Amino acid sequence: MSSKDRKSMLDVIQETLEKKGKRTLINRILYVASLTDNLANKKDLLSYYESFFERFRGGEAVVTGLLLVYPQCCCHLVEATQKVINALLEDMNSNTGPNFFNEVKIVASTEDVPERAFFGWHSRVLSTGRTVPSNNNQTVVDYEPEIEHSDILAAETYLNLIKLGRRLSQIRDKSDLDTALDSLRTNFRNFIPSNDRLLSILQLQDIFSLEEFIELYCSPTNLDLDTEIVWTG
């Protein structure tokens, strides 16, 4: 049996749940990526994801989350079944995938989330930094304080985006939601990471790269069963 035909442990668990009529597991992942010079138009990245997720529209395979694209990097929180997430990560890592990414780091991954934080899948292209209104009604750049501990840096970024998703999910009118997404840098500035923060995360040595994560969590499980072992006397 080839490696592509073998199933991961999670595949086996999900198929068992489906046979018993239980709900499909929804997982959540957040990754940060530095962008290559090939991505001259940032909207090409949005188009890539929109086209990829089009394959999974409808049913439990629906994808929710948020993609934020900055001049030098992007962050993407995805809520979907593990099969969809694995397919996305492997496509990004393949030779036939888009040549948009220099480096990808997995900030956080949560299995079997109790509920989705986002109501749909959203994306926005942002400029460097975050802006806030000043006392004289002019716009100034809001720099983030330096955070020493990498675990705090990663966890805070992850949790803030989940909080943002829950707030946005309360807005069901499409026009109001578009307005809220367009004003992320002003009305939701405390929840979105800055370009500098994402670049700092990419420098961390103690979080998985895309290749390491795929190797550890997405590769097929090859277990030796007792019935397959021949003992010699």
C-alpha cells in the first residue's frame, strides 16, 4: 500500500464517527507566512484561496476563517475538517502549489473545536502597521510593545483572532459585515496583529514550520499490528 493510500489516525477516527452518525470534527489552525516577490498583486493570494476553497463548498466541509495579507507577510486562520486543512497545507507545500510563500510557520492548531469562531471565510489586504485616530483627528501608526516570550506572542495572536471572529459573527447583514471588515485597522485594532508582530513570529525557532507540521501531523500513520508480526522461535 502506498503512502497516499494509508490513512492517518485522525482519518480513522473521523470515519468511525461518521459511521456512528456523529458530527464531523471541525479543527482550527493559524499560520503565518512570509511572501515572495512573485506576489506582485496581493489579491492574487486571495484568488488562490477562494479557488481552492471552492472545492469544499457545502455540507460539513465548509471553510470559515480570516486571511489578512500585509506587504511582507500574511496570517490565515482556517476552520474546517482536518481533511480540508491537510489538503490546503499540502497544496501550499507542494511543487505544483502557488509560489507565493518564502516561509510558513504554524502558530496554533486546535482539534475538535466546540464551535466555529467565524460565520464565513473572509479576507482583506492591509497596509503595514495599524492605525488609530489621534487627538487631533489625524491618523498615526500604533506600534505594538515588544513581547519577550514566544508562547505568549503566538497564543495572544491566536486568541485575539478568535475573539475577532466571534465579534464579526454577530454581524449578519452583509453590507454591515463588509463595512466592519474594511475598518479592521480602526475599529478592531486590538484584535489584529501588526506586520511587525507577524514578522517576529516567523523568526521564532520553537514553533513548527509547514514542513515539520505536515511531517508530524498530516503524514499517514503506519502502525505495526500484532497480526502482522511474525515471531520466530
